[in-house]
Amino acid sequence: MRDTRDITLIQSTIYHGHIVFARSDESFFPHDALGDRGRKGARGVPVYFSARESTIETDIRIMSGVRLSPRTSFMPYLKAVRARAGDLLHITRIGDREYLVEYVRCVF
């Protein structure tokens, strides 16, 4: 069941802590995990991202016609790894609702 996505970090992602997936990655998540964009909109059933020593529980919000994002901020994790623009997050689906997040520093 292993399936992966590489997300290139940009400064806005690091500053706000929101990882952005392409809308074409919708099938990477269980259908019932998808929720509305608004704070009071319908929430999806949570998925779990293992990132270092912590687990982030969140649904996946549909941000627009072209973007998806976990609703919960990854800012603590991005700060802990000292993320920089241009680096990658390697995200692997390891179970029905479980994902492993690995930080990959790119050398310029």
C-alpha cells in the first residue's frame, strides 16, 4: 500500500505551517478524510501524520479547485527540522489513514 508524494517547501508553507498538495492528489487520502475549507464547514474523518516524535491528527481540507491541505498546522514540525524553502517533505502512505513525514534537506 506504499504510495508517496514529495512536497517542495516554499517560504509561505514554512511561515504558515500548511502543507499544500495538488488537487490531483485527492486519491492519496481516503475520500471521507476530505472536508470543506471553512472553519465551520464539514470536517472529514481524521488521518494521522507521523512526523518525528509526534503524530498530527487532522482532516484534509479542500482549499480550492487546485489545492488540498491538512487542516492542522505543521509549524512545530517545520520549526523542529529547521525547514528551508526548496527542501522537501517526503510523505508516504503507510496505512489506510496513516502517513509518514520525512524531511529531506536539499543541498544547493
